[in-house]
Amino acid sequence: MKIGNLKSLPDRPKLRLFAVGLLSLGLLALPRADVAPSEPSSPEPPAPKLAQTAPPADPVRDLITFTAKYDQVVPLLPGAFDPDATRLTARVLENMHYSRHPLDAEYAERFYNRYLDILDPQRFHFTQEDLKEFERFKTRLDELTLRHGDTRPANEIFARYLQRVDQRATLVAQMLQENKFDFTTDERYTPNRKNAPWPENLEAARALWRQHLRYEYLQELLNKQKPEEITKKLALRYKRLLRTLGEFDREDILQFYLTALANAYDPHSDYMGKAQLENFAISMKLSLFGIGALLRSEDGYCTIESLTPGGPAARSKKLKPNDRIIAVQQKDGEPVDVVDMKLTKVVEMIRGPRGTEVTLTIIPADAADSSERRTITLVRDEIKLEDQEAKARLFEIPNGGAQPTRVGVIDLPSFYASFDIGKSSGKSEPRSTTADVTRLIQKLVAEGASGLILDLRRNGGGSLEEAIKLTGLFISEGPIVQVRDANAEVNVERDTDPGVVYDGPLVVLTSRFSASASEILAAALQDYDRALVVGDKATHGKGTVQTIYELAKLTRRFPDSYNPGALKVTIRKFYRANGASTQLRGVTPDIILPSISNEMEVGEGTQPYALPWDTIPSAKYDRLGRVQPHLEELQRRSETRRGVDPDWAYIREDIETYREAQADKSLSLNYEQRLKEREEAEARSKARKQERAARAASDEKIYELNLKLAAQPGLPPAIGSTNAATSAVEADTPVTAATQADDEEEEADKTPSADVTLKEAKRILLDLIELTQAATAKAPPVAAKH
């Protein structure tokens, strides 16, 4: 396909523009899309003007006119208190961080590298010639920071970045004006350049910029956009970037610079300037409305960091971490392109009055083709406590002609805890994860559950105290986790309650998104050989503890009128009872199930300068011998089942497709070839739905239980016999290059999305029940001292 010149514009003098990629600067800003404004008395902030104002008749001409003000780039001068804030930040990191590492030449180089990556993560703009010039900063950054608090390197590097962005946008404007794009060749392009070398020089960079614009244009064509619509969208996108660039000031640059300094120590240590500190405080409030998502800006895309349990996004079962939001649409409005839009503005567009609709267009995290688009409409809502609490399901599974077997599944989205403020009336007890799970376990056992699955696949952590107490429900007593501080002092956190709430067969289900406190529980139950851990190849690997230091409280150098911000600093590490850290490596399951998540770049190991895995001496605890005697047989049975199950064949096919895409990393710039690939993917997806719909219905019954139902006698009516996924994170959805989801088609399609992982976990639990009962009939297990 070739795109001709739709409307010729008069020749104009060469103008200099700023352009693509700068919004990746918000990489470390994590606004919530579900948080009430900080000033309740203030009216709801209006939507960005871009979403309200009709675009000009000729957006390319308007873009060129708009760029005239950005003809020159002059480095900003440091603020009056920037040196003091910079020196103090460096000293706090040296003295308070877990590593206690000085800002020496090694960490200065990390600092330098992180600053370049924050500005230019895809390595589009800086050239190798630029980097040679920056060497004078790189080799002196430790001295300049500690002794002088000198932030001129930040401003000068930033100015060069703007110069290169300006040159890129000039080229983009010329190509949009000519509007001659050829998509009939066999050329390929690699959009992900995180690990690619920097362009050798400006000429090489310009060649890269040309290809990237062709890639952007083709993405829109594949989603059935007309050429004139694409030109308008891209022109408006670049104009929006220019407007955003004009809003950056010395405080913004200092934010990026000191964030890079904190990141030199580990990815969870951050600097928060005044504005971000205020946003962080807002995010800690309990009054929430919106879609229930924590967002970050990465490589110019608004990316989902995590979902709030019980929020509209999580309940939709259609969104998951690392999905990229590319457009936001209000009810009765038009979709607004948000690629490279400032993150705070995207969040403003997603937030809104309770009960109103917002439609998001996303690129799924597991998409093999980045041209894939899906649309999801959500209703903004307040996130209630009961939506976030633990829930259970009782599955009644046919057993041939024998009595059906009942197993319980407890879905635990987080380790929550609530505390009474002031004097409480009545005898109501504070809510806690442990208390709630205890009630659910007792109900499941009373209704005949022969085994339990604790589902932690979307549990990102929470209260350490609750994780320890919850682990104690399954063991008599003993060490749960060891916590080491920067002085090498180790504190052993123990379960001191000798009581056991549940002593039967237990499976813990994990994923790459199980993090922090959930990793502590899974590791402890695995160390004690109390539970069988099943899931992705490893959990997330976040085994560190952070605290907040407000810089103004550490010195009297700053006047009351100036807020120097705060530092989030890593101060401790978690270690298992057996002495191994959960940091970086996470928890490796006893039975690893194939998953697209195993192939994706998620987890602590993908973060730059993550703290290493290491070990300390093991604590003393008893191994209970519940799993290891049966593990080899459990693994064999599971592997045999997965070899003949068609759903696992689909997952293997998806994994192979994803691996091939990741191995090549390049995409064709041929329209017909890309269209054919999409059509083939859609045909595969349709065939899968038809095959699943043709299967014989299962006789399995499901009873859903919340805490209210758990307190009532008997069971509610069974909800059916499907195995539908409980969340987008849990579902093993096909990797396709499908076009936008059509809500009417989804409504008409009654075929459930199979939660294949949960289905296999239930089968594994049935095997564990059988093997445990057979072993118990012979001899009870004997605890081994460790």
C-alpha cells in the first residue's frame, strides 16, 4: 500500500520542532486513576482542552506554526535550593540505604546511565557522539553531586535531548507534510530499542526516525484509520508533546535527575519532588473513585502498573499489569489519543464522577503484534472494602460413580488490615486478612472440602504482620520470615500461635505478579513442606522494604516556603526461613505451569540495578513432609494431563508465537503481510472459541462464598459448571493480533474464557488428596528437624 499526498502545503522555511518520546520522562511517576482529589471542596477538574476543543482544519500547518517558539534550546539555570537538595539526597542514600554504598565512581556511572535512560529509554535521540561529549560529566558526577550539589549536568544533558527531539520533529513534520508512505516493501522495523545501541550520529538517528514514523503510520492503518485521520492524529500528538515540553521547568528536571540518583541504588528507591510527594499522599487515602488502577508512564505509553482489588478494572477481567492505554474516551465523546501525553493529564481524563463511563483503548501486554487494539468500557466507582476482601469458591467435582469430591479455592487479592481510629463502639472486631480467611476455611471444611487452594496470583503484597499470621493458620508455630537491615542485624519474625486452623492438603497458586508479602507466605509454606506451590516459573521477586524520608525534616537549610521533596529508600531485605532471599529470584513453584507470563519482561529481574539475591543462615524449623514424598508423582501426572489437554496445547501454541515475535523483535512494514497475519490470528481465535463451545458441558458445580454467606448455614445456589477466569491476570488468553473488541460480539459469545491454570491446580489438588490419603493409611508423616 502506498499513501499519496492528500493535500499539498506551501513550501516553508525549515522550522525546528521538539517531538516524540519525552513523556517517557514520567517513568517513575505513579499516579492512581482511582483517587479522589486532594481538595474535596474544589470542583472536579475539567478534562484537558485537547479533549474538548475541535482540532484545526489543517493540523499539520498548525503544528508547524506552533513550533516556531521552540527554535532555540537554552539550558535552564539551577534553582536557589537545588544544590542543597541534591547534596542531601546523596548523603541520605549513602547513609540510609540498605547497601550503605558510597556515591563513588561505580554508582556515579549508574546515576549517569539511569538519567539517560529516563530521558531516552528507547535510545532514539542521543547519539554516540553526544555520549562522548557527556563523558566529562560521567567521570565527575560523584564529586559534582556530593561536594557541590551541581545540577548543571542535568540541565545541559536535558537541553541536548531537547535539541535532538527538535531535529526529529522537524523531520516528522516534513514527512507528514509530504504524506508519501510506501508499505509495499519487505522492510522490517524493531520498535523496542531498549537494548539497542545508540545511533552512531545524527544521520543514523534521522534514518531511525523515518522508520519509526512509518511504523506509527502503519499501526493506525492496520486499525482501519483513513490517511487523513492518521495525519491529523499524529500532528495533534506532536503538538501536544510540544505543549508539554513547554511546561517542564527546573523542578521537573531536578525530579528526573534525583530520581536517577536514587535508582542508582535500586529500582524501588525514588526521589519525589513537591508535586509527586503530594500525589503520593493522595494515593494513600482510602476514599477512592475511578477505575482502580495504578499507572506509570513508560516509553511514552500510559502503562498499568497494578490493579486495585475489587475496583472496576479488576472486576472487568479484561485489564492486567503492563497493558498500555493508548486512547481514552468519555461517554458520547470521541477517543482521545494519549500516546506521549503527560501522565497526570491521562489520569485526569480517566478519573471522573462515580457512575460515569470511560472507555479505554489498550495494547494488551501479551500481544504478539503491537498493532493489536482492544477497547474496554468501565463504570467509575468507589472501591469498597468488601470488594477487596478475601472470597472463596467451593467446587464439587464429579468422581465417576463415586461420591463427588469438594475442594475450596480462596481468592486473596492482598494482605489487608484495618485499624479502628479513636474509640470504637460495640464489640466489632477489627478486620484482618487472617480473621477473614479463617472464617472462609472453617466454612469450606464444614461443607466438606477435602483440600484447599490459596490463590495468590494477583496478590501484590500488603501487611507483613497479616502474612505471618495467615501462614500460622497452616503450621503450629515457628519462624516465617527473616528480616535483615543495613547493619546486618537479622530479626526473625515468627508465628507464635501453636493452633492450626487447617491441616489438610493445601496448594498455593502463584504467578509472576505475586509479590512481597505473598512471596513470604508461599516461601514459608514451601520451606515447611506444608503446601504444594504451583504456578508461573517464579513469583515477582520483590524482597525489600522501603521507608519515606522527608528531606525538610532532616535539615534546617530550607525555608518554610520551600519543600525539597522526599526520598523513598530501601532499608531492609526479606529472607526465607531456610535463609534464601526472596529478592530477585522470588519463589520457584514445586510444579511450574507453562504461561505467557513466563516469557514476558516482568518481575524484579527486569529492573535495572535490582539488589542481588543472597542467603543468610537458616532459621530452625520443622519440615512436615506433606509434599516432598509425593512431588515426583504429582509432577508426572500433571505433565501427562497437560500433554493431552487441548487448552494447554493452545497455551503452548501461544507461547511459541510469542517467543518467535520476541526472538525477532522486528515487525514487517508491509501492509498486506501484516494484514494477513492479523486475519490468520483472528481465524485461530475464532476456531478456538468454536472448539470450546462444542465441548460437552461439565457436571462440576460451583458455590461462591463471601464473608456474609460464610456466616450463614448451608450453601447458596450453585452458579453453574463453567471454569471461567476470575481475572485477566489469571486467564491464559490467546495471543492474537485481533482488532478492537466488539462488545456486541462479546455479549453474543457465551463461551467462557477458560482459567486453564486453575483447572490444572484443582486436578493437582485432587492428586495430592489421593496420595495423602493413601500415605496416611500406611503411616502418618514424621516431621524432620531442619
